[in-house]
Amino acid sequence: MKKNALIALFAFTIAGFSLTSCSDSDDAPVTQDPIENPNPDPNPNPNPVTTRYQHKVLIEDVTGTWCQWCPRVTYAIEKVLEHQTLGNKIVPVAIHYGDAMQISAGQTLDSFFDVNGYPFALIDREAKWESPQNNKLAQVYNKINQQGSPIGIKISSNLNTTGGTVTANFKFSQGYENLKYHIFVIENNVVLASSPQINSTTFYGGSGNAQAPSTHPEFIHNDVLRAVSGTVTGNTLGTVTAGQELTKENQSVNYTLYNNDLSKVEIVVFVTDNTGKKVLNVQKAHANETLDYQILN
């Protein structure tokens, strides 16, 4: 009797150990990148195409040389772009308002965004970038969908120093309704000594009295909006189905450049929902260079 009891106790102990081992293995934590944000896709399709495209994030900085606080955003954007693996997934656009670099689209976008104070920067048009001067860069990085986007964007252009055409191609791995597309032309390395930037060096990586702004005629302005193709608040792309490709060919743009140098010109193309206030994906290409779809799988 005693021997049988010992055998039963031994068998029960072995069974309990096996169950515990399986449970520990199944419940092991999954290690994830702390800045990863899956961002579930809107308009889910029950039969999606599996292709995923590189997802990027749009920052729109409404700024002006008269704004002493706006360089805080400029500095934060520079820091965001420095990230070794995520910096190339951020696309900034500087929308000047009330200064020599303003174009007519700048005033329209300022009203469209309902800007009520400066500095003012939007992330994918969904959220204001809060306190960028405090290096709160995760607000931007967290918007990157590491699993990719169901919208792919291809860009090509035929530009000269006063204008030209842009062709944008779009591929979709799921269906959407009432989309819009946007084409911006931006210019880098703009220096306007005649319209110097006013800023407090405290908030631009230096030291000084925050209440004593100074002028900086050598200030370098990047990503300056120079042209918008078509309707400023977005052009109709329409309703699409999974697997579909659309082409918007030879979209006209006209602009005035400060550098007269196409190597400093880039094309930004992005897709929004029907309101124009939710960016679904964005891409950027150099002038007169073709950027193909960036496929993740």
C-alpha cells in the first residue's frame, strides 16, 4: 500500500512539472521595439492583398521668420532626422506664413489647419506636436507603422528651375473610399539675409536670454514649401480596391526658387482621407529622379 502511494505521488509530481513547463513557455513575454506603434489600418478589407509598403510620417511646420519661437520646431526636426534607423522615415515640410517665403498655399493651409498659436507643427495632420523643444521626439517616431502601409507611392518628375510636371503612382493592398492625393514641391538650403530669422538662441541648441530675441541672417531654412499641385487641400483620388494601381500623370507645378538649383528641390507626395486631415502615407523624392515603390514584403 505504501509503495503504491509513493508511485502515485511521483507520477503526480512529474505531470505537474510538465504542465508548469508548457505554461511558462506559452506565456513568455514578446520583446517589442518600445517606439513601435501598429496603428491599425482604417477601412479593413476582409480579403487584403498581402503587399506592404514602407510607411513614413509627415511633419508640417507652420512657421515664419518673424516667429522667435518657431526655430524650436526646426531644431527638433533636425534631431528627429538624425535617428539612424528612423530618420529616413520622417518627411518634413515647412509652410511659411507671413514672411518673404510664403506662397499663396501657405495662407490657405494656415487657415485649413486652424492655427491659433505659434510654434505649430502637425504630425500626419492628426495631432499637434507638443513641446518639441523638450526633445519629445517619440511623438513622431511612435507614428511610424513598423508593419508597413497598405498604400505605396511612386514618384517621378520632369522639372526645371521654374516648374514642370510630377507623376505620382499609387498602389493599394486594401480598399479605401474617397481618398485625396497631395503633391508639394519643397526647397532646401534657403538663406535670406534680407528677411532674417528672429529667434531666441536658448531654444535653438544654444544659450542666451529667452526674452531677448536676435536676428539671424545666416539662418538656413530647409523643406520650404514652394508649390502645391492642384487644389491646396487635396485632389480627388477616389475610391480604390485592393490590388489596384492609379496614376496621376504630368501634374503641373510652378514655383520660384531661391537657389536656382534643382539639387536642392524635392517632391513630397502623400495620401489622405476625404477630409484631407488624416495622412495615410507619404513619400519624398529628389527632383528629376524616380523613386519606385518601397515594398516591405
